[in-house]
Amino acid sequence: MQGVDAAWLPDGAFRPIGTRRTLIRGSGPLVDTVHGEVAQACVRFGGNVSRDGSPGPYDLVLELTGDGRDSGDGGEAFTFERGDGRTTVTASGGPGLLYGFFHVVRLGDAAFRGTCERAYHRPELALRMLDHWDNVAVHPVMGQVERGYAGGSLFWADGRARAELLGRVRAYARLLAACGINAVAVNNVNVHEAEARLLTDRIGEVADIAGVLRPYGIRTHLSVTFAAPMVLGGLSTADPLDEGVREWWAETTSRVYEAIPDFGGYVVKADSEGQPGPFAYGRSHADGANMLAAALTASDSGYGGTVHWRAFVYDHRQDWRDRTTDRARAAYDHFVPLDGKFADNAVLQVKHGPMDFQVREPVSPLIGAMPRTRLAVELQATQEYTGQQRHVCWLGPMWSEVLRFRVDGVSPVGELARGGLVAVSNVGDDPFWTGHPLAQANLYTFGRLAWQPDADPGGILDEWIRLTFGVFEAFGAEPAAGLHAIMDGSWRTYEKYTAPLGVGFMVQPGHHYGPSVDGYEYSPWGTYHFADRDGVGVDRSCTTGTGYAGQYAKPWAEVYESPGTCPDELLLFFHHVSYGHILHSGKTVIQHMYDTHFEGVEEVEATMEVWASLADSVDPARHARVTERLEEQLRSAREWRDQINSYFFRKSGVPDAHGRRIH
Ligand code: GCW
């Protein structure tokens, strides 16, 4: 695929396999995929691959064991061992063999050195999914991809599936499989008119995409509108308890399965930001989700589909004067009373924080509060609020904090094992996939963390750097360390020069890029900072505020309740404090703001220097693209610094202790 960045699968990554002798045992479509991969590598590098078991010796054996049926691990597990000069991967299912193969690719030459005892690898989360917010037809405001920063859609253009890009979709599927992703929703959760039809008369286009994703172990899901029976079926209601409506969904779903036998299921944004939902009929969200869940299991054998029901339900038309309504509370208030009421194949998909993918939010209190419901956590790889893929912002550390958060000593991971981890995709038809080449690391890290949620994100970053840049001959240990440093600190750097101490938003309304401190302050969206001449922040305590802190189990309810125990980085999320309030760091709130905003810009300047020093070690086109983005990042970071500092200086009248320039 000329002109498309190879990302973490450059040709050179296949040399260790392509120069050797490989035996593949077993049959099935995914085994064929593995065979195709090895054969291609051998053509390039001179090795050979056999499928029939003719006498060896072999350096690598990839073997499907058992009868290939699900042995409780979804067929995704594999074993890896090395002894007697031979590397062996076994799996009981095609997906496991594919993941085992990519494990060997990741190890490179190390897979063929020394000995290694038999080790069993399996994903901790069964569902590792990307949601594309791609529109089929260009939306007048949101464009082809809602919150997309990587060009057009990989799947859709000019109102149709992009047949000419199906080769590109295959390359995408391969990248996803190589980091462990096994499910993709191909259209936006805001389902407009053209997109609604994908469910019915346009399902063939979805089937074409599914056909390309399938050989890489990826199931296809579809976002649907709750009003489909009315919009598409001509019914007078979409009431989830109405017999006609239930029949319509059952029939429609059976036709979906005729077209796509391994269809993954529906994603639904209901009663959220203007999308239709069960509230219109006085029904609960469990009623709505269960109706679709029933349609997805309607056949005798069960289709094996899941409904992903989003918990992003809040009042987006609130009155800014009303201090009792708190958007952060909404998901918990709506859904906790429904715990235990959702069908087995319904998954409640919860954003990782209570608001909306800000650079810093507490972990959603829903996580851990619904033990009888399957939950999936939704992350945002597309950088809507984290620099829109013009800024470097590697989100691995933030996601890892979410996955390591413990409630009563219990990690959310056990819960997610039943529901899964989902990310909003950051990919488009851009030659570098993600607009900013370094944003590829977010996609890769998401897949790897979904496979192993307690993995060290720094280790994943190094793995990504080695795979993506390592085959470039001049990329030695020093450039790798430089790049690691740039990326590892980039989320905290971004946090420093944008909205401070967890207060959030302060972005330009609508497109959400760049600062506007009061942009949302008097709006209906529920995203306020309440800055006045004395202080700033939202009081979400139980004693004097909205009571949001009380939605947490111990110890968090107590930790967040008081400014004295609340972590600095979340202080303004939970409390309204004076500018002179002393943080745990020993600084006042206002001085912290000034310092971090100056530091943030300095860190971007330092990043630019390190990147410039890598010019000879990185492919020139990739280097140029990152350089161009860094220039914009620096401009934007200065704008953030100056607007935030000037705003709070003017409000508070407190000068910077170091006398730096504030406007
Ligand atoms: O973050 C907000 C975005 C919307 C998005 C919504 C959601 C798809 O600004 O563009 O809509 O969240 O998650 O549904």
C-alpha cells in the first residue's frame, strides 16, 4: 500500500520470521491469514513456510490444537515456548493462533534465541473494541467523522462505503489484530438519516466491511438509532414494550445476521444529547436495552450478539443558574437503580470519567457500583479534548490510572472482564492513519492495555517505539530514549498548559480546540468553573455541594469530600476554593496555575528540541509531519498559557510571585 505509513508493522518487523522455516498446522480462515502473513514475509526475506507437515527441521511451528472449538477462552489464548532450537506457538482457536503469530512478530529476533518455558497468554478482557464516530454522509456541522482529526473516514465517503479503500481497511484490520483489538463499530453513535439505513436496506455495505475485518479476528458492530422502527419501519412508535416494535427489531436483526453471520451487535446512544430513547415512552433504559438484547438472541441457537448501551445520559439543556443540577452525577443517578435489570447480553458502556473525556477527571463512580451489570469502560483515543492530534498527548498513563483504580481494594478489571474496554477511534484516511504520527501510540496502547489492563504503560510505549521506529537503522538507544521522554510526559504537559486542577472544559465551544475560559460558562451544557474574584471550582462535596462525592464507595467518598484530602490534581473538580488556598504541594492555587502554565509551554519547547535532534533517525516524511504539528502545538500552548494566566490574574488581582509576563 504505497504512501501509507506502516505504523507498528513495518516490513522489517517480519524479517526474523521471513528468513526462517515455518510449519503451520491446522485449518480455518484465520489460520489461512497467518499462513498468508508468513508466506508474504518469506517472499520478501527468503525463508519458507509449509502447511502439510512435511519433515522439518523447522525454526517456528504455529499449530492449531484441539478441534478449534471455543475452550472457554474465546479461542483467543495461545502458548509460546522455545526449546531444541525451535519456537512453538499453539492455540485452540484461529484468533489465538493469529495473536500468537503477532506475539512472535513483536518479539522479533528474541523469539528465536535461547530457551523459553511454555507460557500461556490470554486476553484479560474478552471484548477489545473501537467505536468509529464516522458518518456515512458528510454532516453539515460534524463533517465526515465526528471529532475526527485524521482526515476522512476509512469506511465511508460521499454517502457510500468506500469500495476503493477496502484494501486500506484490510491493512487497518491487520494493525488492530497486531495489538489485540477484536471488535469495531463502523458508524457514529449519533445516527443521522443516511446512517440509520445501514441497519436495513444498506446492510450489504456493512457486510462488505465485515468481510474485510473478519480474517483478522475482528467482529463488526453497528450503531443504531432507537427510533429505527419509526424512521425505517414506518411504525407509529418505538416503545420498547410494544409488541410490533419488538417484532420489527427481531425481524430486522435476523436479516442482519443473514448478511453478517458473526455480527457483533448494536451500539446505542439513547436519550443523550438529543438522540431518541425509551424516556419518550415512560420506559427505563433497561427496558430499551433488553428489547435489543432480546432481538440479538432471538434465534434458537442465539446469535451471540451484544447490545452496548451507553450510559452518557445527562441533561444537556440545563439552566446555568441552577446550582443543584450537576452533570457529573447524571450517569450514576440514572443507572445505579437499574443494577441487575439488564439482560445477559446487554453491556452498559460507561465513559471513564463522569463528565466527558477531559484531560483530568476522577474515575466514574459507576465503575464498581453496578455489580450485577456487565460494564464496559469507554476511553477516547480520538483527542477531542486533548489536543486534537495536533498536540502530542500520549494517553497511556491516564488510561492506566483508570484501569488500576481500586474501589474497596477491588480493581475494575474483574468487572470489565465481563463487559470490555472500548475506545473511540482516532483513525481516518490520513496517510499516517492518525494525523499526528505519534498519536498512533494511543491506538496501540489502547489495544495492549485492553489485552492486559495492568501492563506497565511505559513498557507498552517502548514496545511501540521499537516496532514503529526500531527498524530504521539509525534509530538507536538514544533516540528511543528521547522519544520515550517526549511521549511519556506529554499528557502531563498538556494538562499543565490547559484547564487547571481538574476543573475541565475552558475550551472554545463547538469544536473544542483552544482556550476560551468562559466559553461554556453560561451555556446549557452543565460544564462550569464558577470563577469569581475570590476563587474557582465546583463544590461537589456532600456537606455544602452537589453531593457527587458521595457517589463513591469508601475510601474515595471521604477522600474527595474535603479539600484537605482531595488530591491536588482534582481539587477544582470537587471543590470551590480561594485563589490563596494552599495545595498539598505547598503552593497556592493561583501560583500553581501560573507555574504550570509557564512550565507547560517550556516543556513543549523542550519537546521540539528533542524532536529536531531526531531528524536523521526518523523517516523524513514522518519527521516533517510531526515537526509541523509541534509548531502548532507550541503556538496553541502559548495561547492557552496567556489566556488562562491573564484571565485568573484579572479575576484575582494576585500577581505572579516570579514577576513573569502576564497580559
Ligand atoms: O464528547 C462528546 C462529543 C460529541 C459526542 C458525545 C458522545 C458522538 O463532543 O461529539 O457525540 O460526546 O460521546 O456521545
